[in-house]
Amino acid sequence: MARAVAAMAPAGVRTGCRLIREGDEAYLLPAEAGSIPARQPAMRRASGAARLLAHRLLADAGFDGFALLRTPSGAPAWPDGITGSLAHDDDMAVVAVAPVGHIVSLGIDVEPALPLPDEISALVAMPADRTGTADRQLAGRILFAAKEAVYKAAYPLDRQVLGYEDIAVNLETGHATTSTGREVSLIYCVAPRVVVLAFVDGDGV
């Protein structure tokens, strides 16, 4: 899966993925642990797994030991000059990081490769959405992950809270548009989980 996610990432974007393991909460730096309100062990393990990946990618970019704090909005506070995103499901954590330049904002999401429950699909799918040739069984799940990733990429730029109805996704063209007029590119893979990477390039700012 790590190879599949890395292969789909645009130039300059580095990615990582990790199966969440017992004890991963120990990878939270003290300041990070204090910034994360969740007390449930599973949530803290997932946060630790994601931040372990982020620490490695940030160290490669010259930010060794950087504490990736959780902001009041829930998004991590990346170093100046870096854009990135974290995500996890119950079993897997994923991260994407890039220097700000050609790409100015990133969002990533991971989901199990299972059909999305009908009651959730009814909330996520909108008439403007286009799933193209995506696997019919997984189209709803991919759409859900795409909207989550697009929101993560758009929020740092626009500071607008968006619902599913505020994001129109076209999986066939690999683009999404928000109700604020933000244009976001997206790429996805299913290997063996659904992973969607969304990004805003410099021309879209």
C-alpha cells in the first residue's frame, strides 16, 4: 500500500502509511500529547502512528523533532513553509507532506475498501457529484474519502467550514469544487484501502 500511495502522489509530495499498533501512543511528543483532547486509547494510538510518520517526513525536510500540535480546528499545525495532512481509520494511518510551492495545500484520507452504508451515502452524495468509472461497490466510499480530503486541503486556505453538500467531486476528471469557489485536484487508489490525496496548486490560490 505504501508503494501505491507514493506512486500516485504528485512530484514534491512525500507520503507514508503505517498499520496502527499497540503502544503507538508513545510516539506522541509530550507537547503533542497535551494538545490532543481524546483520551480513548485507540484514538491516541492512531494519533501516535500518524505523527510517527509525520516526524520522519518532517525530519527529512529539515524539521527534526518538530512537535505537530493539534489546533482548535482539529488540524495539525505544520512548520512554516510546509503543507501536510494526516488521516487514519481503525487500522491504518496515512500522511502526506510537501514544501509549499507548486502545491500550497494538501489533504489526505483513508477508508476501508468496503461499501459505504446507505444512510451515510445519502448524506454524502450530491447531484453534482460524478463517480465516473469508479467501482460501483466502492464509489460511495471513495466519494466520502474524497470530500474529507478536499475539506482538509481547502480549510487552511479559506477557513470555511464545509458540509458534504458544499463539495462537488468529479472522480473522472480528478477535480473538486467547493461552495467558496476553491478548485482542488484529487487522486485516489484502492490498494487495499481507499486512499484519496487532494491538493491545491499555486495556480488555484
